[in-house]
Amino acid sequence: MFSTFDPLQGKRLTIMNESGEIVAPEWMPKLPDDKIVDAYKTMLYARIGDLKAVSYQRQGRLYTLPTNIGQEAAAVGSALALEKTDWMVPAYRELGAWLVKGATMRDYFFYFGGSEEGSRYPDGTRLLPVSVPITSQLTHAVGIGFASNYKGEKDVVITYFGDGGSSQGDFHEALNWAAVFSCPTIFFCNNNGYAISLPREKQTKSKTIAQKAIAYDMPGIQIDGNDLFAVYRATSEAVKYARDGNGPVLIEAITYRLGAHTTSDDPSRYRSAEEEKEWEAKDPLLRLRVWLEKKGLWDDAKEKDYSEEATSDIESQFAEFEQYKATPIEDIFKYTFEEMPDSLKEQMIEVRNHVNRMGG
């Protein structure tokens, strides 16, 4: 598959077009209808959760957070291709993927509410905490993949980053190490066109991000990131390739963030309303919903009922977050080292004393 869609020749994998029509039936993944409906529900849930989170942030009830709107197919489709024992090493704009992997909106609210509680997932959830420093998580993912090989396991690791991340040294170091040591790591690039306000063409001269795989002698493929089926099929192939001991894969998903980079960003300063309107027509939820409706699997009544159910559930989880006691001071310090060094212990005591003096 990877050689068929050669990014150097401008060949991008699209299975379902913007009108919800299957244009490449030979590549259509064998997903049962109920699984596709569930995938749509997860995408819709993530969309509602994202909009609610932004609303809460505007009310001063959460801190600055990234928006996910427009990238739900890339997140959900890629995560669905994983097994439970596979690892996910995220950046910060993959809400749908975290939900598939076992995280909850409660976790999301806690994290962006400034609590370590948002980084503690149930036992057995192979999901690392959010990583905000650009591409620092890629080397972590390669380390996990290296460990999987060392231990003789068959677990695959997927890690996410944006198009701007390919300009960072960690990107190249991670791909090089993964290739040299055949680490079962999937590098999933969410190419949404911008690194904050800087367009992709100001980041790299490469025609595609996917072609950067050539330098490291690994497969690279460019896909339509707003097409759930293309995302799932490509990631499934990459998972199989990596699990079979062939090494890493680079996937570039062409998508678009319909919202701001974060809630402190104003995208109108660097992109046009015409561009945004053009991408609104490529909305991954709209595309999949049209396909489901044509198949008789979804309708307005189901959309309304599920939206109300999801909204109620998300609001309930936010209420739980707001009612929770403050994060203990110790949580700020105790997750960096297995055994806390004296220097951190001293800082922890100093901060605790300061809070006590302030009446906290």
C-alpha cells in the first residue's frame, strides 16, 4: 500500500470524498456498520466536548486549551486501528483518539484545569499524558518501541505531531533512531496547514511531510485526514507492518483545524475567511454523516438524541471536575523521578510553606 500512494508523485489516499461518496472501493476497510456508527458517535462526542471546553474556558473555568474541531477523523480513525496493548503517545490535539484509548472528558477537564489528576488514567490504559513541548513526545514513543523490541513483545506505538513539528530536531532524531533499530513506531502527522500562525510552506521546502520518510528508509504515505476510512485503512496497514517487525512508518494526514490554535489565538490574523469556509465544506463529521444517512444508518432524530445524551454526559463530568478538591502540592513534584531527589523535596517544602502562609 505504501508504495502505491507515493507522496513524491502527489498520490494521496482518499477513499471517501467530500460528498460522502466512496471513490476507491478497492481500499475500503472491512468495518462492520455498527463500528462505523460508533466511530461517528465518538467523533461527534469529541466535537461537542471540544466546543463545551472552549465555552468553559471563555467563562474562566478552564485554562488555555487547544481546539480539536475539524480533526476528529484523523484522531478517531487512527486510534481505532490500535489494539488495547498498543501504546499511544499524544501531543495535545487528539481528543478523539484519547477517548478511543480510554481517557474521558473528565480527564481532559482536569488536565486543562491544571490538575495532575488529568494525567492519571486507569490501570492498563497505555496512553501517555499530553505533551505540549513540540515533538518532545516522539523520542518517548521511539523509546517505548525500542523497549517493546528488547522485551520481545509485539506492541506497536503511535505518536502524534503537527506539520510544524517536522522542523524540530526531535523529529529527525526520533525517525532516525526508529529506523536504525526497527522500532514499531507509527509517526502520525496531523498536517492542518499551520504551525500556530506560520503556514506549512514557511516550515519546509518538501512538497509533503510524508516524503521525509525516504531519508530514513521507512514507508511514508499521505492521506486525506478528514476521511475516516482512509485514516483507518492507512493506520491499520502501518500497525500490521510495524507489528510484523518491519520497523516504523510515517503517515501525513491532510486536515484542517476549523478553530483557533488555542483559546489565546486569533486565526483571523493569518488566514482568510474564504479559506475557512472552503474547509468547512470538508468537515469530517459532515462527510461521514452523509455516508451514514445514505446507508440508512443515521438520521436527524438519532443526531439530536445522541447530541443531547453526549452533552449531558460531558456537562456531568465537568461538574465532577469543578467539585473536586484542589490538586495536592506534592503532585507538582512527584511525577518527574521514581524517587524524588533532595532538591525537589526542598522546593516542595518551600512551596507548601508559602501556600500555608498565604492561607491556602
